[in-house]
Amino acid sequence: MAQHVLRYWESRFPQLRPVQRAGNRRYYRAEDLTLIRRIDHLLNQQAYTIRGVQQLLDNEARAKDDPATMLRNIRDSLVEALAWDDRAERR
């Protein structure tokens, strides 16, 4: 992953906060790498926008506290995936 892309994502996704070491070097933990891969997949394979990924991550964070919200988010994700699949079939 290009360094400038990671820096940009750090500015857009507050969940992505690598540990900063001496000399302002960044250390990405395993959970950071998982999040980076997920963001990359959503943006580049699933065609989400930056805003869309931000909303998805925010909703997931809120859903951890509220089971009803989690179920609504799952439903919304499924509806969105089906709509995306439907659009892909029409092409």
C-alpha cells in the first residue's frame, strides 16, 4: 500500500490510528492491518465511496452497543449488496 494513501486514510478514518514510534515512524498493529485491508476492499472491490466506508464503520461501532442497531445494519448491508449485485447483472 502506498504511503500517501495510508496517510490520507488516517486523516479520513479515525479508527485507523497506528502507534507512532521515535522519529514519527508509524507502527501498524495486526488490527490496523485488518482495517486497512477491509477499507481497501470496500473502496476498490466493492466500489464504496470514502463517505460510505466512514458511515459503515461508524454504524458498526454503534451496533456493538445496541443489538437492534446491529440487525438494522446487517439488513441495510444485505439490501445494498443485493442492489449492487442487481446492477452488476444488468451490465
